[in-house]
Amino acid sequence: MMTSRIHPLLILFTVLVYIFLMGPLIIVLGASVSDTTYLTFPPQGLTLRWFENIFAISAFKRTIITSLELAFLATGLALLIGIPAAYAINRYRIKLPTWLSTVFVLPILVPEIVLGFSLLKSVAVGMDTPIFLTLLVGHMLLVLPYCVRVVSASLASFDFSIEEAAVSLGSPPVKTFFTIVLPNVRSGVIAAFILAFITSINDVSTSLFLTGPGVSTLPIQILAHVEQFFDPTIASVSVLLMLLTVAVMAIVERTLGLTFLAK
Amino acid sequence: MTQALTVQNLTAHYGATKVLEDLSLSVGKGELVSLLGASGCGKTTTLRLIAGFLEPTSGSIRLGDKDLTRLPAYKRDIGLVFQNYALFPHLSVLDNVGFGLKQRGIAPAEREKRAKAMLERVGLSPLADRLPGALSGGQKQRVALARALVIEPPLLMFDEPLSNLDAKLRVDMRVEIRQLQRANGTTSVYVTHDQEEAFSISDRVAIMNAGRIMQFDTPEMLYQRPANAFVARFVGFENLVPMKVSARDGETVTATTPDGSQLKLSQERFGAIPDAFVLAARADGLAVSTDPKAEGIPATLGLRTYLGRAYQYQSDTAAGMLIANGALSSPLEPGSAAKLMPVPDQCCVLQPE
């Protein structure tokens, strides 16, 4: 066997990158189990009471549920709009004006704060919409570009003569979309879902304007909590969020393999 | 049940551009007709119109006694074989072949039986459970063929089915396609830009240019009796010499070439010769002679190339550059003066353009 020598500097560099990536996670994890009333690292003592504390504070319980509901609904709606849009953009590329695909990406170019503020002014206040509904609209707009983009990328390499083959064999167009097109862009749809879901769950800027009395999201609640308290509850909430992401990734890994995200 | 296809006065536009003009075509029951032409000639547009993927501006498409013109593509019941195979990547070979049967509501057991029998016919039974991604190009095209044939369509259409295969496989596959098509007696339309492919596989060929059919005939007739200058050039008549009739004596016609020299042609061979016409000849149809008394087009020989069966000369004449083949026994030097004599059964007479 031939082994190529790895340069020591490369090893050092790689280790540094890992420390840089993993460091904050380890610090948060350590702080969350510290048996002190303030945030500290390395942890002093070992306790799980800060995790129990999350569920003792009703605002956390409520906002976790709100955030999950929002993320699922906003992502679902964005996919319902985004998949047909991406399909149309790719299927009728020649017939449609080129600026059309840009329109769907515009929300990405608008700063999230501006999106939040304008929704507050025109929808929440202007139309007196319920807080949750406004948040849902905001998050849907926020994640729609990701859905259109990622599904589009998947459809760009889809050969539409496959669809024509199915139609010529007697399959009506709508049925063909579900039995032939969708299964072949499945990985794109799942990638879009994950990206959109994570974007929604983590959003602060847009939500900041749209949350109100009684309805808030987890990141906004974390922000509010930090302003008043400096105990390790924040660290344990963060660990919970991390575990949620790990769980999503584990499911993806089990069902599809992680490599599809790199495609 | 196989049916005859009748296309009448079909006109089609892409936006404001007219891509097909007043095209009529009839394909008899069990006949294989090729649409042959360079890219952009309208052959693929014609196929897509018949398949129902495009809508004509005017005209009609009939299959047997069924009017297809405004019928949605999925109701047309036409078997299609695509250039890039277009197999369903997420379905096994067996499910690919069974797809059309499934759309027709055929029970799973019967579907599997028929799909397997079809795979047997194209020699792919051992690969039934594979996904298309694991097949070679030739195997993919066999699956595509099986998938189109298993629904026993009244009409089968091929869109450049062999372009993505290598040369050797192309020849094998076209023989295979022809055999399957003959055995089933399926009326077929075959689109290709490859003249050899079209001529070898077809009962009749429609040579297309700029959205029109230039000539629709058997390969033999197209090759020997092109109807116009476009088709003549297309099938390899390199030399087109405009001529005028100067005298008629019974069946013998004396024609004047552009430089004024006289040629005698027999109407028994060429049919009625109009007063102004174009003489078309392949390189083999112009014999090179150095005999000064020979009757022919005077030429100065230029570049000589060796073809194996003959020497070919780029020859400068009053009618422009002509290409003629000369005997191997007597190679001539560039610059020699010679006469180019039309070989009657290798030439034809065309209407002037």
C-alpha cells in the first residue's frame, strides 16, 4: 500500500477548523449542565435542572409549539406554491419571460428587517390581521425563494421528454406530474423542505416585528429571556434546538443518505 | 390495430415564425416512412404535431378514421421512441415497459406477463429488475422500443432513436427496429438526419427542407431520380450544370452547355427534356476523357484525390467547379485539359430552379 504523507500544517489547519466549528457547540453544551445560576464555561458541577426549567417556564413551552407550527405550515405552503412555480419556470423556459424566475428570488434580496417592518405596517396593522397569520405570511415569504430555487435546481437537470414519454403512453398531464416528475425531483423537494424549515425555525429579524402579545416564536422568546435573566436555561434551550436539528439530519441520513444534500 | 396515417395541409408556427408550411403526408398501413432533413427542416416539429405535443395553426391529422388534430396527446395512443430514450429513472425496466399497460387499466398479473414477453422479444429478460441507470445506451433504446411496442399502438414514431449510439450499434439497432416493425406490421414514422439510416430502414422517405417536403418517394427513386435540385444535392449529385436545348431530332436532343459546347442526350433515357434544364451528375456520372474529339464539357483538371476505386478531379469548367472521377489506369496531372462526358444512366435531368 502506498500512503501519501499529509503535511503537518494541513493537519493543524484542519484541527483548527474543527475547533472553530465545534467550539461554540461544546461551550453551549457545557454551560447548559452547569450547576450555577449564571452562564459559565467550563461547567461547575453537573445538573439537568436547567432543562427541567425550560418546561417550567410556560413562555418557552408555548413558543416552542408556535415555532414548530409556523415552520411546518410556512414550509408546507411555500412548497405548495414553490413546486408548481419551479415546474412552470423550467418546463416553459422558452415561452416565459426571463425575469419571471428572478421575481421568485426577490424576497432573498430584501433585508429581512425590511420584510418584517413592511408586513407589520401593511398587514398586521394595516389589515388588522391576527398575529399568527401575519407571522405565517412573513415566514412563508421568507422561505419561498429557497423552495423555488432548490426545486428549480433539481428540475433543471430533469429531462422533460420523460414526461412526454409518459403522456404518450396514456398518462394524463396532472397524473404524470405526480407519478413521473415529482418522484424524480424528490431529493430537491426534501432539501428545500429542510432548508426552509431551518430558516423559519431560526428566524429573528422578520419575527421580531410580527410577534405580539401572547404569540411569540422561540428565538424571540430566547432574546426576551436573555434581556432579563442570565441563567443556563438559555444554554439548555439552545441544546434542545441543536438536538432537533440532529434529529432531522438523522432522519434524512436514514432515509436518503446525507450525500443528496450536496447534489 | 395498426392504422394508416394521413396528414393534410399542416401549417405550424413557433410564435410568429412559420416552421411548417402546408405539409401533407400519407403513411400506409404497416408502412415505415422516414422524415429526412437537416436540423431545423421541420421533421421533428412534424413528429411532435402528430404526437400532440404541439398544436398546428391549420390542417388535419387522421389515424385510420380517427381525427387526432385536437385530441390531447395522452389520448392519441401513439408509441414514441425518443432520441435520449426518456426512460423513467425511478422505475425498473419491467415497470418501464408495463407503464403504458398500467395506464390502460390492465391488471398487474396480465401486465407483468405482457411486459415480460416483450422484454423477451428485445432480448432483455435478464435485466427486468434493473433501473435504467444501470443499462448501456443500446439496452436503454431496446427498453424504450419495448415500452412503445407493448401497448400495440396503431402508430409508432421514432425521433432520431439511434443518434446517441456508436456507429456499429446504430447499424445493428436499425436492423432490429426494422425487423420488429415488420413482424408487428406497425405503421411507423421515423425522423432522422442520417440519409443512410433513412434509406436503409424505410419503405418511403420524405426529404424535408424549410418546413416543406421536397420529395416523397421510395429510397431507390430518391437516389436515382431526384425531382429537384435540392433533393439532387441532398442525395449526392455534386454537379448541377444548367443547359439549353439547341436542336431536337426525334428522341435525340442536342443541348448546349454554358461554354457553348454541344452534348447529345436521349429522351428515351431521361424522359421529356424541357428547353431549359439542369443536368445533375454525381462524380461517377462524369467520365474524364483526354481524347480531344470526345463530346463533353471542356475542363482544366485541378486537385486529384485517390478514392480507392477511382481518381477524383476538381475540374474547372465554364459551368463552375465540377467533380469528376477518372480511371485508375491513367492518372492525369493537375492542369491537364480534358472533356467531362455525362454517363447517361448516372445522370438525370431536372427543371431549372
